[in-house]
Amino acid sequence: MDTLMTVAELKDRLDAGTRTVLLDVRWALGDPHGREHYLEAHIPGAVFVDLATELAGPADPSRGRHPLPPLEQFQQSARSWGIRNGDVVVAYDNTGNLAAARLWWMLRNAGFPSVALLDGGLAAWRDAGFDVDSGEPVVERGDVVLSDGAMPEIDAAGAATWSRNGLLLDARAGERYRGEIEPIDPRAGHIPGAVSAATTGNLAADGRFLPAAELRERFAALGVRAGVPTAVYCGSGVTAAHEVAALEIAGFSAALYPGSFSEWSNDPANDVVTGAAPGARQSRRTSAG
């Protein structure tokens, strides 16, 4: 299935009564009111997905701020959203799919291929003049059976050596990559060898993904090319999934580091470097307490 679905394509499906499980992943760093935003206005029929509790386990310094939940827990959540085997799932949010991509990646990783991101999300739906609903729909429980390991991923050990033979992309904002600020994690900077590739660079001003050709140019300029293994991390494995989706649109495959910098920076054995260059301008091996 294509990575993206347009609002026109979604509207046609809904108007035709074609079974579609629509999931609203309203979440943004620093905004804990996703459910309230959803209840105020969402695409008709959409079910709310809580990223913090349904797409992540409890924060754990050894696994990061948003560790992947156990498979059985994720399967139960997917069933509670109404997903059945053979369904088409469309996920969206109101922040350029920076959160919804986490759900897209998790379903794909769980062996569920028929999932797409709604390009432009709720804003694009509203800009098209389509109606929104408030409140919460009644959901008939699904029976989907999920698996694990269908998408490539790496762990901290892999991230430590990845840049020797491949390309490691850091999807966080440039100032966090450079170590100028770090509002959340215990140390500022980036994994040695990683290249800065802020996720926001995947999007146009209207919150839609850039065209595939433009994304290919962007990633090629960062060193992505056939034959070079690529992996992506961010702060806690959420927006890095957006980068994996953007790379897929561009025609590239990439592995995700789910623990990301929140896991990496909590281990004092891991070096963290600062500055604009991938290598060490200022290396620090300090306590993560």
C-alpha cells in the first residue's frame, strides 16, 4: 500500500462506504491535551489513539522515553480501535503526521501492510472544506492478529557502529543535534557519526510531505543512496518514524532506532558529541543522572 493517502482519496472511500479504520493520533511534545483536541473536532468516524499509553510503554532510562510496547499490548490496542484482518487503516494528526507516523511504522512493523498516512492530516481535510465531528464514535472491537519484526530496526549497539559502513540520520531539530539546547534528555548533542536531518525538512509549509522527487534530492544531499545502509533516530523514536516514511516515499529503505537519543544519552558509557559536524568536536562521557 502507498505510504500516503490524499484527503480526496479518503473522502471517496468514506462516501462509498468502503471499510476504512481511521485513527487520530493527536499528540505533540509539550501538549498533553490530544484527546481534548480530538473530542472538539476530528474527521468523521475517526478513533482516538493515545500515543503515550497505546503506542509506547512506560518511560525507562534503559529503553528511552517512549519504548515500544509489548506486542500483545499493541495487538489489544489495535483491536480496541476496531482493526480487523484485511482492513485498510488511515492514520493522521494535526502536526504534519509527526505523531501519526509512529502508528504507521508500528503497524507496518507488526506485519500489517495496509496502512497509510493521510497527507496533510486534519488541516488538509478542513482546507478541502470537508466536515468534522465532535465527541467519540462507538467502536466495534476488531480481531486483527499482529506479529513483529517486519520493519528494519537497530539498537544502541547498532547505532554505535552504524556510521562506519552506513548513514545514521538524526531527525531532531538542528539546535538539539548541535547540543545548543536539550530540554528533555540528560545530555545535549548527538550520537557520534550521525548526520543532522531535521524531520521538519520533510514537509511543505502546508504540512504535506514534499513531493517524492524533492525528498530524493533532500536525502541524496545528506548522503542517502542505494547500497548505503541508512538508519534514523530522534529523541524517543516518534518523529524518526516520520523520517522513515519520508525516506520510503523517496524510494529508500531505512532502519529505525526505537530507543533513540533518550536511550542513548541515559547510558554514561555512550559518547555524545556536540557541534554541527557528525564527528566529535567536543566529546563528553559523563554521568546521565
